[in-house]
Amino acid sequence: MQAHIIQSPDSLIENYAPAGENVLVVRNLVKIYKGASLPALSGLNFTVPAGEIFGLLGPNGAGKTTAISIMSTLLRPTGGSVNVCGIDVTQHPGRVKGLIGLVPQNIALYAGLTARENLRFFGKICGLRGKALDERVQACLELAGLENRADQRVTHYSGGMKRRANLAAGMIHQPRLLFLDEPTVGIDAQSRNMILEKLFLLKNTGTTLIYTTHYMDEAAQLCDRIAIMDEGHIVAEGSLQELLNRPPGYAGLGDLFLALTGKDLRD
Amino acid sequence: MYKIAATVSKELLLLSRDRTGLLVLFVMPALLVFVMTLVQENVLKTMGESTTRILFIDHDQGEVGQTIEKKLLESGGIEIIKQIDGREVDEKEALNRVLNGDFQLCVIIPEGTTAALKTRARQAAAESLDLAERPAENAVRPGDISVYFDPTVFGGFRSAVLGSLEMVIVGIELDEKMNALSHLLPRYIDRVLRKSLGPMLPDAVLNDTPGMRLDFGRDRLLKVAERPASPENALQKPTSVQQNVPAWALFGIFFIAIPMAGALIKERHDETLARLLTLPVSFLSVMMGKIIAYVLVCLGQFGLILLIGKYVLPLWGTPKLDMGSDPAAVVVIMFSAILAATGFGILLGTTARTYEQASMVGPIAIVIAAALGGIMVPVYAMPAIMRNISIYSPLEWGHDAFLDVFVRGGNIRTVSGDVIALLSFFVAAVLISGMVFFVKRRNGI
């Protein structure tokens, strides 16, 4: 499956940034929704180099979805800046769109279409055509393990298959930076394991991933670096080991998370 | 263009697989136009706008019945039935048939009507010339000609039929009175002259009395002529097909708003829209693709309904759809109405929070706009306040424009006002939707 990604058209391989280059730079990001008493984001800062899987953790209402919406051009910030591969997201959203991909938390597919039809549509929307389109569709179907069920309508898929198809659609145009908003929520262990394996494969091809999840073990297993957010800003950031070594020392990411964000319910 | 075509193709594929959507878009308006046209065809019969079937029972078998029959047939739009299944109908059966709605009315001429009329005409003429010997005692009164109406027949039509019969009977009476007068006049003149001149009057004078042309009384001195309001068109009466085909086609077209709004809301809720907005495609291209797809569907819908009006409904005895003489105007109205409907769909899909909300508000809004727009009841039949409100209904603009071309002999110039209104509605709906969408996006809704 990895071979298909490497064999992609040259024009799309251009999307991959050299290792070490900062693909995403977020500076003092602020977002205040109209009528809200508190800011959704209050000075968010982080940098993600190429080829890294960056985990964004936080309780409900911490600002993860708002941050992803701004970084993926869906929302304009109240203040601060976001740069993707050196391009300002607010100033040039059109240019940034060619570099990013989004795998939303919901199954953002047309349920009445088959997986192949969905992928062909999103591929065409990204400008793919002819043989390049056929190859990318086939590669994404294989990556998601859906090649044998490609011509079945999404509405008839299991939860795990839908999640994998959702991931495949986010990769159809081989984005340099892929935002994944809880891509494994509510699926079986096998599908979850497969998705995590595929994300590792993606990372190995140079794709940078921004990953949000509520599963601490998943973040610990997958992410190179993790940022824990609360009340609109990052309260801790680093590799898994760096985070666990924070005084007084934590047995697991879950312990640290609760220590930093508290045990009160966030509804 | 490639991305727009991709969106068009995706939307059409989705719609083709949406059975409920297809029912709403194609089967519902097709059934509505079929049923409503046939129902209204029957209503028009009760209003006299269509061929009226009269059961005619003539017990007299004389000149009166023959003349009434001849004159009714001459008036047009009337079919006279004297026998059912090859046999004469008695009065009781005739009344039952009318009560059952088999006939709109029944005319019964009593036995001896012609003879009584002639006698009474002679008596009346004699009385007028003071030649009658004992008028009060000898007076003959012919039996009444009875007319029975189906209870569902509208008052206006009843009055028109009774008025026509009165006119025919007055004509018959006039003829008989003139005839009687012509026979009595020489006697009267002779009597007057003999009274004045006495024995000086020679017998030859009576023989020289000039004969009368009896039909001079029927010569019309003043005529009422019905003329077309539109100078470009011959006199043409609207048919139930011309009223209903554009009406229900428009109704169906506006129902495109429901699946369209549903698709927009679903895209928003399942974040397909979010995915699209992060891809290298302009929002305008996505919306253009949607609009083109739904316009194509509406064209198919409209074409289907026109075909029903042209070829299917006539098989059930309705007139064939006549689309006037300006096909370009029909195309322009059709496109404008379709754009207005898609504009409404976009507005509904943008402003409604849930599909349930859109699927409740949308149809109610369309039904109200249709009722105000003369789709169900002609605008002229509404109270003044409703007529004033109806001018704000996009369905009224579309329907009025279609009737203008189909019935009033209108053309692209005469419908330009309605077309501009429909296009303005589309532009306004899209602009408002755009504003709502961007405000919601800014607030992360």
C-alpha cells in the first residue's frame, strides 16, 4: 500500500516538504466568538516540522476544533497568525488549500455514493483527472483496505469502514499537512489499529499530521509530540517522555492530562 | 469548469439514488397536474367553461322544442342529449340523472306548449288591438318550461343558462305574436276605416292591405360584440389545462427547494461542506455546480409536466395544452422560475438549522406562496386584500407570466416584469444566503 503513495504523480509529490522544515507555525492565535464571554483561543502557540505527527489533546471546549478550523482555513482568527509552509492562512487561504487536507470528526462523505465515487468526486474537486485520478483513487482505496468494497455505497458500510473511507478522502490529493479530528472515534479495535498503521505509513512518506483525540493511549502510541490544551491555550507540550518526566513525574499520559486539566466534567 | 462539472455529476448521481427525492420532484407534480386538471375540468363544466351536456325532454314535439334546441346548439359549447342508451328518458329518470351529476341540467318542455303558445299569442294580439270578445275568460296559459340544475352547478352559470333560455323563448313568443298580429291587422284596419269612412269605403281597399315581413322583429339594431383584450391574440378562453399545467409545474419546481435545502444542511452537518471548503475549489464553483444540477432536474420535471399536458391529459378528454406563440418567452419564464426556486432552496438550506426545520417550513412556505399565487384559486377570485398580497408571491409571477403567453397572447416583452421579479428573487435569495452563511461561518456555527 505504501508503494502506491510513493508511485503518485510527480506534481503531487511536490507537496511533501523536506524533513525539518516547519510546515505549520501557529503564533499567538486568538479567537473570540461573537457574544461569548470567554475566548475560545487565547494565545495559542506551536510549531510542527515536516513529517511529524503532532497530537492536540484537551477536554471538551479546550479549543481544539476551533484551532483546527482556523488552521484549515475554515474560520478567521480574531488575532495572531497561522503559517502553512510559509504561507499565511488568513492572507492566502486559496494557496493554503492546495497544501492541506482535513479528516473531520464526522463521516464527511456522501452516503448515497460508493467509496470510489466519493474519492473520484473529491479527486476531481482537487483538479485530478485521467490516469492520475484513477491511480490516486485506487491507492487511497487500498490504503483504507476498501478495494474489495469500493463499489458499495457508503451508507451500507460498517462504522470502521466509514472511518477508513473518511481518512482516504482526506488523502486523495496527497496534502502536505493533514488535520485529523478524532478519526478513530466509535470504531472497533481492528479498524482503529488499521487506521493508526496507515497514519504511520503516511508519516513515513513525509506527510505532516495534526491529530486530535480523546484516547490517551492512541496519542501516546502515534504522536511524535503532544500538546495538551485547556481554556484556549497550551498547558503542556513535548514528546511523550518529556511530558511524563514533568515533575513530579507521571505514570501515563492520562494521569498528566487529568493533573493539568482537572477532574471536573466539561460538558 | 471541470470542478463545476464534477459537482453537477455528483449531485445528479445523488438525486438519481434518492427515491423519496425523486417522488417529490417528479411523481408528485405529475400526479398533481393530472388530478387537478381533471378535477378542474369537471369544475369548469359546472361553470359552463367547458362543453355542457343538457338532457332535453320534449313532450311537446312542436315548434317550440325544435326552436329552443336549435338556438341552444347555435350558442356553442352545448351537447343536447335526448335519449340514453337508445331510449327516451322519462322525467323521473331525468331528474335522477341530473342529481347524480351525469348532466349539468335538464330542460323539460310540457305537452301542448306550441299549441298553447300560438293560441295565447293570438289572444294577446287580439287583446292589444281590442278585438277580443271576452279576454279574461278565454285566456290560455301554456305550461312552464322547466329547467333542473345539478346542485353543484355554479350560480353564474345557472343565470347564464336561464338568461339564454329566456332570450330564446322571448324570440319564439315575439314570432308568434307578430304572426298573430299580421293576421289580425287587416281586420283591425278594416274596422277602423269602416268606422271612419262608413259606406264610402270600397271593398277593394282591404285587398290592397300590404303584407308584413314577420321576422323584422328579430333584426338586431344594437349588438354586443366580445373582443380580445390583447390585440395580438384571437379570442381564446383559458382551459383547465392551461391553468393547471404551468401552475402545478411551478409548484413542483419550487419543491426542488426541499431536497436542495436538505442536501445543503446534510453537507453542513456531516462536515462534507467543511471538507469541500478546505479543498482547492472555490465556494462559488461548488454552488454553481449545485445550481446547474438542480436546474437540469427542474428542466426534466417541467418537460415531463408539459408532455403530460400535451399528450397524456387529452387522452382523458381535456383540451391539448396550447403554449401560445412565443416559445422563447416560455423558455425564459421557465429558466427564471427555476432559478427563483433554486434560490429559495439555497436560502432555506442556509437559514434552517436542521433538515426537519427545512422540511416543515419549506413546504408550508411553498403552499402559502402557491395559494397566494393563483395556483389553486385564480387571483381574480380572491378578496382584495389577498390580491394585494399575491403580488409578492414568486409563484404568482411565474404563473402570471405563463398565462400571459399561453392565454393572453403575450410575448417576451409583456412578461419582462414577471421575469425580472423572478430573477431578482433569485439574486436576493443567493445574496441573503451568502451573508447568512458567512456570518455563521465567522461565528463557527
